[in-house]
Amino acid sequence: MEPFKTVLSGNRAAIAKLSLRDLEKILLVTLTGMSVDEFDAEAKKWLTTAKDARWKRPYTELIYQPMLEVMQYLRSNGFKTYIVTGGGQDFVRVYSERTYGVPPEQVVGTAGGTKFAYRKDGTPFLTKEPKLLLNDDKAGKPEGIHLMIGRRPRAAFGNSDGDREMLEYTGAGPGARLMMLVLHDDPKREYAYGPAQGLPETKVGAFSQALHDEAKKKNWTVISMKNDWKRLFTFES
């Protein structure tokens, strides 16, 4: 089962191509049984040393400048911004505030169970358990939004089929709503994958033609990374 099969193979080239979400899965399994404080420390340590194989930069630097700009714009106009991700909630919370300006309590992600206990000196602590509480992907995203936030979003942004239900849920609310999707169609500056619009297929983060068609039918905005984004990453000049 991937990504563990790739890791166990010992193929360093294949391991280097693992996505951040794959690495999150590995962290979830290998760090189960740790206290949440130990997990937090290990995640911070990994984030300071791990670098993407292509850009040779820390993963926390590979964030989209337009994404930061729109979040800052919304916050400056009285909106509260949240990260709703299929990635591990505890892991994303480690870097969300420093990287995106989103505090840990405004991150909704795939969440595992914890168990309360006491140390020998009587200090209470929480231990991570291998129990899935919320799979924050597809239908799990609006379910997680209701559970963790309790409000229907006014605006939602996504880039894959895993975001479909979240955008549908947002659009079903009364009043003005904004639904946007980013299409990764820039192989030179980033990547190109779909399979929408004839782009290559991908096993992770697929953007299907059906989703593209639904977006056009419902007047959601589809953003072309290639044509609409002048600058992708914060480190670009």
C-alpha cells in the first residue's frame, strides 16, 4: 500500500517524488503512540530540514503567492480564513500560522484520535491513537466544516475533485458566494495535471473533466495557473 510500499522499497528516487500528503500519512503511522507535544516537536524538526527534490527548498516555502494575497485581502476586509485540508490536521497546524497566517484553531483536516492519561509525576497529557476521527476529503470536508467551524463558508477555494463537495456546500448557501478552482496547467513553472482539459492524469489531487464541467455550469471560477498567475511562489523575483 502506498506510500509505504515506496518507502520500504528503498528506492531513493521514488521516495524523493512522494508528495507532502504521502509524507503526512507516513508521519501519522510512524508517530502514533507519541504524545501530542512530542509529535508537534518532531513535525517542527522535520519541517526545518526536509526539502523538496525539485526546488531544493523547504516545503513551507513552496506556497502560492496569489493564495497568500487573497487570504490577506479577505482578512483585511473582515473575513476569517480557514485551511480545510485532506492532510493531517495536527501536522498542518504546526506551520499554518507562520506560513499562511492561519492560527491552529482555524485548521480543519484529517484528524486522528487521542487518549488522555497521566505521567508518573501526575502531569496530564494526550497520546496520539491510530484511530481515524475525520477523513477531511470530499464529503468529509463540509462535514468537517460543520463540526469544527459551525458556519457555512462565504467563499471556498480548491484544486481537485476532493474539493467538489465543499464548493457545492458553499454555493448552496443564501446570498453572495464565491467558489474558485485552481487548474494546475503550468508544467514549466509548476506542474500540469488533470485529466481535465486533456492534461495528464494523476493519482493524487486529480482535477477531472466532470469537475471542470460542473464548475462551468455553476459559474464557479476556474483559474488557469499558466495564464492567470503572473507569479507563483513567494521566492520568485
